[in-house]
Amino acid sequence: MFPSMRATTGLLNELRRRNILKVVTAYAVAGFILLQLCDIIFPALGIADEIIGYVLIALIALLPMVVAFSWMFEITPEGMKRTREVARSDSISQFTGQRINHIIIFLLSIALAFFVWAYFDNQPVETTANPADEATTVTVDETETREIVTSPVKPIDTRPSIAVLPFVNMSSDADNVYFSDGLSEEILNLLAQSPELRVAGRTSSFFYKNKNENLTTIGETLNVEHILEGSVRKAGNKVRITAQLISAHDGFHLWSKTYDRQLTDIFVVQDEIAGEVTRAMEVTLLSDGVMISDRSTTNPETYDLYLRAKKELYDRGVNNVRQSINLFRQAISLDTEYAPAYLDLAVAELLMNWNYGVRTVDESLEAAWAAVEKARELGQLNSDYYAVLGLYHSNAAAVDNTHIALAEEAFQKAVDMNPNNVRAYMWWATLESTYDAQGEKALALNTEARKLDPLNRVANGNHAGLLAGVGHQDEAIEDLKRLIRIDPEYDFYRVALTNLYLSLYDYVNAAEALAASPTHTLQYPFHVRQTFLAFNDEAGFLNAIDVLPVDNPSIDYIELLEMSASATLGELKAEADVLLLKSDPDFFAVGIITRLLEYGEYDLVRRLIENARVDLKSDIPSATPNNGFDTRWLYLSTIYKLGQITRARRYAEALLTATPSERYIGPNGRRINHGTCHLVLGNRNRAIEELELAAEAGWLGYYDELANDPVWQEIVDDPRLEAVRKRVDAGLALQKEDVYDALKTQGLIKQI
């Protein structure tokens, strides 16, 4: 053996004999444990994490001292002695080494425990995912389940953002405002094609029309960094457009330009503005950075008609939508290859059934499908196409639920192609709110629409109902109050707040909200009627109606309600005949129907309901609610009393399948409606059980939902029914005094 190797071996043997290696091992393990303890204890004591680094440095610095100490000293029965003073025959280092082994094993056990704890503590924890981010299986009926397509809802959006404010109409003709509005919207839609931009929705941007609002405030409200504004001056076949891009943070002008063009070049101008704006924002659009318009028409009159039609469509109302259909068709007659007009025509055709019920489902679907197919043939396969296709399938699902999955697939493609497509999110949310009993998916989708279009009145109005539908009634109420402060000119928010309180049977707050509601809406007298009918107080209703001014725009409806309260059967029939001469989308006949039910005039009631909802005429009536008065359950009772037993039972089963909500009160609550279905199906005990569960949940609608229902009247002698009525009376008695005091204080009824 070489001398150097012999020396090394000797050194190692001496290190082993003096237990140096074991001491170092024990020191290292103890140091690891100390560091772990520091990592746990220091944050609790408010000690900065950086101190742990100093502890590590100290441990490393002490290591040579520990090694030197172990080399120089040895533990003996007489205590600590220098190693050179202990004869080898007297050394107990072997026994000490065994002790150190035990210490090492003990310390390693502790270290292993820390390691295991740290490993499992850092593993991903399974949590309940946001319903908008995962596939959810929902029962549609007893034999079919479906998987909801994953929604691309993102919690954080860091894309550059812009709002396009409506360009100011500088033309001598004030009626040309539709043109400047339409041009603004087209530029907005063109910008929204880019997935790299977040573009505020039309409704939010147009909220500031004719309002001299600070641009910084607008930017903060809409959560955008940039604002595009401008003006339009139209004269004959010429147009001058001025556009400027502004930083919302400081009002600094980033870019501006004036365009003088012939109207035949209007689409080129739109493309130029959109392209230059985005270049000013340093954003690359599409794959090649070039904006490509798919909306071109060489006929200025076609485009003019198209913009007029879109204005009517946005204004809503059954007459406005009818007018939009006429204008879209005129535009198409001048340019049969103008694809955008076909898509918006399809939307208008579908609204005539879904929103207003003045056409059957089949009529609306047939007209809409022809328009959608024509757009597809013309190559209009963009995000808007798939959004409208999804809307078509949503409507078709009312008669065939296999369309639900097709609608979801179309909406998914629409938002994949354009994450700024507000309408796609809104329509998708409506689909889910109709067919998904849980409601969370619809709420997530509508929330995404509100992110893109914070002041969108439809999305905001729907949001409260969706919140309440999933049990967040308090949040829904606060959101409506916030919207009323932000947008006090929009009557619907106050109407919705009153309706929400009434659906929760909170008549005290409903009375307060009613006092602040606009009296010129059709909902106002209906809500007054609903409030007093809940307390079985017809005289109070007539008192409140008498307070309304005679010049109220809803005076015809008010007088009809007033007349129906005291009319004879002959007078009721005569008024019904008048109502049947024209469509009744606003359900003017509600008061007449209530009285006709008392006389058992079921066939006349059926005709009046079908006049309001023509889609109920089919063999199996539509189980889909409309956006106004929900007549489905009353229609079920009516056809049952007419002896259409088979049809009524098939409809009852369809309604139970379409409305599986577990909640009893609220805007979409089942209340006693499922009980009505079970009575029609011949299951009295199940119906009574539904009634009792509704009463336990806070239902107080005996007098306005049950007392006049002819199906429930068949079991009026059931003692369980009487017990529920007494419970309802007790609940109403707790509120009545405060309700009437509030109505008197607000001047809604005369002081007595």
C-alpha cells in the first residue's frame, strides 16, 4: 500500500473512532429540522423570511467548530476530557457512537415527518371548480342527460382595451343619427374581430350618447384604457368622418384623422379607421394584421335600410321588431347577397316568438332558419353567424331538446372565434337559465357578458334574476339598487326590483319599491294589483288605481283592470271578444281571465291565453316561459278543465321536465306550479306535499296563485289545504300593517 493511501485510511479510521462522521451527520439532520421549524414559526411571529437565510449561514459557520470540538474532546465516565488524555483501552467511543446512532435515527424520523408533511402540503388540492370552467352533467328528462360544453370564461383579461363611443351626428338632418350610430357600431364590431383586443360592448359605449361625461370617468366605468370618438357629417352621397383615439387615463390624443368619402366607400373607411386605431394601440389584428370587412355592399340604400332596421331592433318592443323585419327585407331585396342583413333578420324573427309570443315556435323557426342558411351560403361563417345559429337552436329546443347541445356547440364556437361577442354570451346564458336547473352556468356566462359590456341593460336586468335563481336574493337586490343609481333613466331596473320583492313575498319592501317605480309602465298597475290581490283586497286595488292620474299612458290597461273587477259576465264576454280581435303580447286579458274563471268560462279563457301566447296552440304546448307574464300553469289548468285530459297530462309532464328547480320562491321559483302538474296527473298527495313545502319555504301566494285556480278548487275541502291557507294568512298578517302604512305614506292609496 502506498504511503499516501495508508495515511488516508488511517485518517478515516481515526474519524470513525472519534465518531466525527456520526456527529456531522447528526448535526446536518438537526440543522435541517431547525430550518423547517424556522420556516413554520417565523411567519407566525412576524419574523421576515430572510432571517432563515442567516440561520443557514450560522449553521454552516458552526460546522467546523463542531468538527474540531468532536476531534479534540471525548466523553468519558468521569466527564469531558481531551482525546489525547484518554488511553485507547479506557475509551468508550464505541459506546458513545451507538448513542449517536440512536440520536441520528431519532432525528431522521423527525426529518422524515417534515418531508412527508411538506410533500403532501404542496400537492394540488381538489376544489369545487367554477361551474363555468368545467363540464357539468345536467338531467334534461328521465331518459336523457347532457354534458354542458366548457365555457371559456376567464377570470383575468389583460388584453389592450377600447370603447367606441357613438360618433356625433353633425349632419343638417337630425334624423341621420341612425347613420352615425350605425357607423360607430360597425367600427366597434370590426375592432371586436381581434382576439387580441378587449372591446367594450355596444350598449355600454352607447350609454354615453349625448352625455357630456368625462372620458376618464368613462374609461374607469367601462374598464378600458382607450376611447375612440368622432363625428359624422353626411350630405347627399358624401360623408365626412372624423375619428380620434384618446388615452382614458390622461385624455392624451394618440391619433386622429378626417376622412372624406363617397358613401359607396363607407366600408373601406370603416376598415381604415379600425386598422389605424389598432396600429396606434400597437396591436396586430388577425393573422396578417389587415382588417377584412365581410359586410360590404355596393348599394348605399341597402346599407341605409340596414342601419335603420338595426336601430328598430335595438329599440325592442313588438312593433319596433316588426318594423325591423320589414326594413331588413327591404335591404335584402336591393342586395340579395348582403349577408349581415340575413343574420339580424333571423334574430328579429326569433324574437317574435321568444320575447313576444305573437308567432308560433314553428313560424319563427322556419323564417329564421331560411335567413341563417342564406347567410351560410354567402360565406358569412364568422362569430356572429355562430351566435345567431346558437340562438336558433336555443329557440328550437323548446320543441326538441336535442337542439340544446347544438346551441351550446354554436355558442362555444362563437366565443372562441370572437371573445368580445357579447350577444353570444348573453344568449348562451339565456339558454342555460332555461334548461339548467342549477343556474350557476347561466350566471357565469352572463357575468362574462357584463365584463365586456358593463352597462348592457339586458345583461344587467337578467343578472338579478339569475342571482336570485341560485339563491343569492340579497346580492340581486343590492345589484339592482346599484344599477338604479348608475342608470336612473332605465325604468326596468325599478320594475325588476319591485318584481323581485314580490316574487320573494316581501310585500313591505315591494311597496317601497313600487312607490319609486314609474307609473307609466304596464307592469306598474299589474304590480299594484298583485300586491292587493295577495291580501285578498279588491277594494284596496280599486283605491290604488283611482289614485293614478287620468293621463297615465297605461290608462287603457288600467281601466280594463278596473272594469274587470266589477263587470257582469256579459260585459266580460264582450270585452273578451274585443281583445281577441288583435294579438295580446302584453297580456291585457289577465284581469278578464281571472273573472271568467269564476264563471267557469274555460274555453274563452283558453282562447284569450292562446291569443297572448300563440305557441301554446300546438299539440304539446310550449314549456318555455316568455319574458312577460307566465301563462303556462294557468293554461294547463284551463285545458284540463276543458276535458283535454291526455293533452293536459302530456303538458304537465313536459312542464315538470322543463322546470326542475328545487327552489320554491324567487323569480324562477316553482312555487305551487309543480303541485298543479301533479293534480293534473292524478296525484293529490304529491300535489299537497308540494304545496306544504312551498309554504314552509315562505310562499304566501294563496289568494293570487291558488284561490282562483280551477284545478285546486277541486280539492278545496282537503283539510291540508285549509291548514296551508291558515299558515299563509298568519304570514300575511305579519306584513299587512307595514305594507298599508308604506302605501299610504307614499301616496299610492288614499288616506283613510
